[in-house]
Amino acid sequence: MFGLKPQIKVMTREQVQKVHNDALFILDKTGVMVDDQDARHLFEKATGKAGKDHRIRIPKDLVNWAIDAAPTE
């Protein structure tokens, strides 16, 4: 029992890319509910679209820009 080492299986690059692409699709087509009015206003300003029923759809270009702009550490 003392010699056991935990094993971690990581996703392949293809699996990571699929998760990323699926998330981009959901953000763009389904969107997310944003209850805070100030946050909705910022998203609406960034996307040029007004959300209905507090739902904001975020285009993949905006998501990718945010990822690229985020610090790496």
C-alpha cells in the first residue's frame, strides 16, 4: 500500500481542442445568463449585441482575444 503512486491521465491535444471548440460553440449559440446589469452592459458593448432575458452570447473571436490577453502565470 505504501508503494502506490497515483496516476493522472491527461487529455490528448485533440480532446482539449474538442472541449475548447465545444465551449466556444455553447458560448456563441446558447450563451450564458448574466444577472448583473453592469456586466451585461460591458458584454453588450464588447459584442455589439443586446442580450434578451439576461442571456449574453459571446462570439469565439472575443473569447479567443480574452484568452490571448490573459497573463500566462
